[in-house]
Amino acid sequence: MDPTVLGGKLASALVTPLLKKLFRPDGPGAGLVDKPVRLSALVSFRGEKRTLDERDVHKLAAQLVTQAVDSPGEPPFPPDERIAVTDTLARRLLALGDLDMDDVQAVRLGHRELAMRLHRAGPAPDGLSADACHFLDHATEWACLNILEFFTRRSTFVARSLVEQSRGQAELITKVDELLTRAPRPYARDAAFEHRYRPYVAERHNHITIYGIDLRDSPDRWPLEVAYLSLEATSGEQTGASDAPPGEHTGAATAAARLPAEEALSSHDRVMLRGDAGSGKTTLVQWLAVTAARDATRVPFVLPLRTLVRSGTLPAPAAFLTAVGCPLTPPEGWAERVLAARRGLVLVDGLDEIPAADRHRTRDWLLALIHAFPGNHWLLTSRPTAVRPDWLAPEGFSELTLTPMRRADVATFVHRWHAAAQAPEYETQLLDSLRTKRDLARLATNPLMCGLICALHRERRGYLPTGRKELYDAALAMLLARRDRERGMGAVDGVELGEEAQLEVLQRLAYALVLSGNTEMDLETAEGIVACCLPVVAPGSGQGDAEAVLRTLLLRSGLLRRPGDGVVDFVHRTFQDYLGARYAVEEGHLDVLAGHAGDSLWEDVIRMAVAHARPRERAVLLRRLLAEGTPRLTLLALACLEHAAALDPGVRAEVEERAGALVPPRTTDEAKALAEAGLLVLELLPGPEGLTAEEAHGVAVTASLLGAEEDEGALAVLRRFRDHPDLDVRRQLAGTWSRFDTREYAVEVLDHLERDGLSLVCESAEQRAALRLMRPWHRLRFDGPLTAAALIDCVPDPGEVRLLHLRNNPGLGHLGELRAFRFLTSLWLQRCPDAVGLSSLADLPLTDLSVFDRGADLTGLASLTRLTRLSIAQSLPGDVLTDVLPVEAPLLSLFLGMGSIRSTGLRGLTRWPTLQSLAFGVSGAQCLGAEDWSEVAGLPALTTLSLYGQPEAYAHDAMPELPGVRDLQFLANPPPPEALRVLASRLPGVRTVGVATPVDSAESLDPYAELFPAAEVFRI
């Protein structure tokens, strides 16, 4: 009988409780002891704490046999063998106490093997039938199966089995480690070496170094992981950024999209990466090496070609580390095994830094490696002109070009550089300079120049530049001589010109471009210019012909490039202007410079000419600028002063006096006129220190207007005024939001403004989203269709809003949802035709309501009993004002639009004796009468009266004398003075008269002054 068949007779639900009595209950704890607990200590019929004896075990066996015999079906054995079977089963169960194992070992043994051991310990007596023996064997197996199931459910079993497993694994690991130590395998040695090599690579290349500048108090190395900026690359030839500063040459348009360089490289396993001098090629190589080493994705090999070619023979993989001076010794054959396993990242840097003859040898070497070890990743870097396009395309190399940094990239670089240099105090000032000084912005388009600017700015304690000539001189010295020399590079292609010789050639090329008004020239023309100056700069030096010299300048100077086939230009327009000005001064071409002063493209040339000129020449040039008498050239002369270290004091004073009449602007008109002088103005705008409130407002207006042309520079100016206390200045800053990047302006300017008396206008989805980036605003205006729910959703804390102005909103709907603005005191609705439910706002602390929509629903207006100010534009229903307006409201100010009182007149007005200000408009279709004016006369607190509409509708003759009115205003198309003589006689107490006229109106207000001789008359 199979145990599973027997299980039908001995159900687990009955057997398990019986067998459970054979063992002691679980003790406290997890049972984790030094030595495993044996079964002999677990059984309940042995030891000091026994709960069963042998007779009890016999009884358990008898119960098991009885259950099997009495169950339905054929008896398992003859009835006369029942006692013998019971006795044998009991002996086998008692044998559990003699087994030398624990419960974990028993479970690992299995129920059949456990049953066999019990069978051997308690054999059946002779003479039993075959059926009885089969029953005993199968009953024993069934009992063992339930016993093992019972063991696995004990609370200590899982913990003890895990301990046993852990002990076994630890022993196995120890033995395997010992075996490996005695007989190491190649892969184990490789893994151990790579465990040392990867940290070495990460540490070796985790820094950025700027060569060619002298720094006394600043480090010349910075952590790469802090200062690194993700560069962008494109598969098309890229020569300019899409958001380059105004006036910067951008070259040919790029057909391919810009992608982060790491992303562009990840999709290709063979890449030829091109980039201009300082574009970040070597830095990117370092970053790829550090990232691969730390992430353990691939094994990096950094191979600078200028180092490799010194030994003559380019290295095989076994010599990679030795060739670059790595102090670690790899296992024999390690590099080949890495490459054979397709795990390598081979970074070959600086094809342009080796002679042309070595470049072809390098290609053969590289291709041999690729063919021998396919499947690895390969990167080769070069400047654009080192080899022809598609030099490696037949071998499956994709060509990528690093692109110039965007403005946002520059800001990120500056931030990270200062964080790495631990000099955050200089960051904001430098960013402002980069935003307002266009020539600096044009210079900072790659990591090298950005790093140079950051380093020199910090070195000079934040006062870079006192004159930008110093910066350009440092940049040129670095690019033309020191950088290559300090990196250990010699002559390329046998041409080695000194710094002055290179400058002489470059400045002649630059001046030719300046004179032509172009930013690029034909290669043939450039070679002709070089040929003309070679006898002067390198007579008989054997430095090569004009073609070789120009090719070397294109390759190594970092200043020239070839943006297209057969074309040459300067990598930065600012270097062209600087060098062109240098040559013009040397040649005495001051008249040429002055003659082009009216051309905005010559602005930087003239400023740099002043920097290069001698004091007498500076004075001549500045006087020529002042003689033109135009604001732009006067301001250009002022901008030149920072470059004039030595100058006739009289000339300096004259320039400052003439420019002082323009900067700072004192009125809005002056600010607008100043903005017309162009972007030059941005770097001349002062403040806010030392400015009056009117001057500060004028500067803010000027910068706001220029923001449409140069948002970065204008933002840098406006940022300085964000803490200004004057309301007009703050209104100007809040009102010019739309001219700038929404998010940046919100964070940099708006969030810092003092909120008192200031409203913020949100006209776009971007502006509404930016609200969540700022501290709460108390006064908000939203323009455009927006549901009440969407309106509430874009305000981070509706409970902070006190004034809500909604304009041009046909989707507003029911006003009940506005109750989320629980502390709202002012609600202005303008052209919101579908707004309904004014009564739902009765619970709000609303004191000021304006409804300017001729079709607006005024139902429920009477329930707003807290109002003190009310403005209505549409016609009021009913016969008297009290039919619609809130009778119980303590109104202080009431405005009734044109036609509002067509049916009601002013009847019922005396119901609000608290009124201090009253404004209404009338047309010829409806005239006031004596009854209306008597209502006005019945307002004891009235001091301000505002009128607009046709004067004949005022019914002056019926107007009583109103001695309490002190302020009179004529709104929107004021009546001619001659029509107001009667009205003037009825207002003897008027002290101010406001007349609404166009801003640029030349109409005199004298006739109004004659009518009201005791009053101040002004325009509104």
C-alpha cells in the first residue's frame, strides 16, 4: 500500500496531533545555539522533562493502527496480526529518540530515508504476513512524512536551517578562496588588477587643468566631477549657437539636432569627435574615462597621442599603460584579454597635436587594433582642420562635432566652477558681467575661455576687467604660446612662429575682415595676406610658405577656423575686433576708426582701439566721438573710458559731463530715448546705489525696453533693483515679465520684490505655472480664458490672495468656486461675460468689487453688504439705484459707467450717506435733472466728484452748489472749458482739478486754470 493511498485511511488532520505528542513544545527564542539540538533532546518520552513514557507511545501506535483498520474499505492486514503490528510501529516511533541527528538534518534526509532508519532500528518480528509488513513500512513512511512536515512548522526551524545554510556556504567559500590562492586563474588575476586600475583611472583623470595662465592665489586644478559640464555634439558641422549673443557670427546652419555628447557617443561604437580649441574634447575624454571606471561598464584606456608618438612606435595593447606612464603593472596579456572580450573603451585624444605624417601612421595603427579586437568602443578626438572630413568614415566611424556653449551652459559652468574653486562670492558678479558686456559673452562660448574668465576674475578679487585688454592679452598669450608649451607640445609640421609673429599675421587678417564688414574671407585671400607679411615677421626663418603658416594657425592657434570649404574666419568675433583695432592703431588709422563710429558693428573695434592707443591718440579719438553730438556716440565715448588708463583729464571730464546728461535717465521719456542708443547702454546703467527714486525708475524702464533685444543683459541690470523700496520701480519690474524667460525672471526678480501695493499680471500658462516657484502674491491679475478651478489650481495658497483681477475671461462661469480665496477683499471682473453667482461671495470679506462688462449678471449684488468700493459699467435694471445696489453696504466710493444710470438716474443715491467719492458718466440720450443733483447734494461726506460724457448732459443749470467737493476730475474726453462755466460756479470749494488728456497731448490746461483759479490743475 502506497503512503499516499494509506493517507486516505490516516488523514493528516488526525495523524498530526497524535504524532505531535512525540515531541516537546517549542521553547522561547529562535533556537540559535552553538551546537545543533539533536532529536533525542526533542522527543517527549526521554530526558528529565518527559511527558510520555513507552506505554503512552504504544497507545499512540495503537490509535494509528486502529484508525487504519477501522476506516472504510478492505483491512490492510489480517486482524490476528493487529497486536504485533502495533508493537512494531511503537518500537519504530521510539527509535526516533536514538537517531543522532537534528530536525534540520532529518528534513534534509527526506521521509523515505528517515523511515528506513527507523525500520532498521525497530525491525518487524518474524512470522508477520506480507500485508502486515507492507502496512508497517508504508505507515512508517506516512508517519515520517507528517513528522517532517511538523518539523518545518516549528518556530525554530527556519532560523536554524538558515544558520546551517550560512555555515555551509561560509565553509565552501573559505575552501574555494584557499583553492584560488593556491592555484589562481588568469581571470582572477585580471579581476584583482582591475579592482586597482579602475580607482586609479578615476582619480587620475578627475580634475580640470587650465594651462597657460598665472594664478597666485587660485588653484590651477579643479575636481572634474564638480566642474564638469555636459557638452553638446551634432553630426553636422556646427559653427555657432542658436542663441548666440547679438552680433556674434553663427556660421552655417546646422542640419542635425544638438544632443548631449555622452548621449550622442552612446549610440556609436566608433566616433571621430571634432571640436575647436578649448571646446572641451580632452575634458570629455576624461569624463568618459572616469564614468566608465566608476560604473565598471567598460575598461577605459586614455591614450593622448602627443605622448604616444614620442616613443616612435605606437603601442600594442600590452604597452598601453606603460606608454602613458601608468605605475600599475597588469597581469601578462591583460589588455588583450580585455579587448578580446569586447570590454574596452579606447579614448585616443589629440590627432591635431601630432605632425601630419604621424596622423596617417596613427590611422593605420588604430584600424589594425579595431580589426584585431572588434566589438570595443573607440573614440578619436581632433580639431576640425587636422584631417579632411570623413577621414575615417569608410571604417565605420561616425563624425560628431562639439558645439559652442549656450548661455544657459555658460551660467551652469560658472556656477560649477565657483563651487569647485570654493569661491561662491564671486559668482553673481561675474554672471552679471557676462550678461551685460557683450564682448565677454562672445568670448565665453567654450569651457577653456569660460575657465580662463572665471580664474582671472577670481584672481583679481571680482574686479575683472578693469580694462578688458588685460583679459584679451591673457587669452591670446595662453592660446598662441603657453598652452601648447606647458602641455609639452612642440612644432607641428615644422612651423613654429613666436607669439608676436603669430599676432602680426592674425591682426592683419582681422583688420582686413573689419574693413570689409565681413566675418569670413576666402582661403586664397587669407593666404595672400599671410604671404605679404611673412617677410616682415619671419624673414629667412625657413618656417614654410604662406599655405603652411596659415594651415598651422588654423590648426593650433585656437583663433582661426574653417567654417566651410575654402573659407576662413575667427572663432570669436571679439578676437577679430580686438586684433583689428590693434593693427589700426599701429598703422595710425584713427580717421578710419572715427569715420566708422556711426556703424554699430565698429563699436567694439573703437573701444579696443582706445585700449591700444597712446594717451594723445585716445584724446583725439574721443573728441571725434563727442563732436558728432549724438547720444549713441556720447555713450560710446563713455564706454571707452574704462579702457583708457591714461587720458587727458579735460577730455575725461568732458565725456563724463556729456554722458551724465543721459545716464541715468530721470524721466520715462529720457529712458526711452536712452534705450534707442542700443545695447551698449546696458553696461553703462548705474545703480541702484546713489540713485533717486526717479532715476532708479528710469534705469529700470531703459533696461526693460532693451530686454526685447538682449534679455540676459537686461535681466542682469533689473536684478540689481529687485530689493528697491520704491513702488514705481517695483511696478516696472513686475510689469516687464513678458519680455524675459518666464521661469528665470520669476525666480531671479519677481520672487524678491516687496509685495505691498504691487500686483502681478499672469497672461500665459507659463506665467501661471511660475507662480508656484515664488512666495505668495497678495494681488493677482489673470488675463485670458480660465475656469475657476484652473485658476485656483495655479495659485499655491489661495488664502494669501487679497485682490483678484480677472480680464478677458469668457470661461469663468459660476463664482462660487472663488470662495477658496477665503480672505479675498477685492474682486475686479473685466470682460467676463459668463460670470454669475455674485451672491455666493457674500461670506467673503469682500469690500471692493468692480464689474466691467455690459452683459454681466448682477443678480445677487445686493447681498454683498461689506462693500465699501463698487464700480459698475453696465446699465442697471430698475427705477432706482437701491433696486440693484447693496443697500446695507457702507459704500465710500461708487463708480457708475456710461449708461449705467440710464433707467435709474441717481435716484436713491442718498441711501449711502457714507459716500466720499462719486463717479458717473452720461450721454446725450440721457440728461441729469434737478432730482439727480439733489441726490448728490444729499451726500454729506462727498469730497470727490468725477464726471465723463457729453457736457450738455450734466444739466449744469439744475446743479445746486456743492461746497463740500474738494477734488474734481474729468475722465475720458474732457469737455471744453467754455462748457464748464456754470459747473465751476457750483463748486466753490474745489482745490484740485484732474483733466484726462493723451500723454503726448500739447493742449494747454490754462483755460481750466482760469475757470478754477483756486485749484491745482493737472493731467491724469
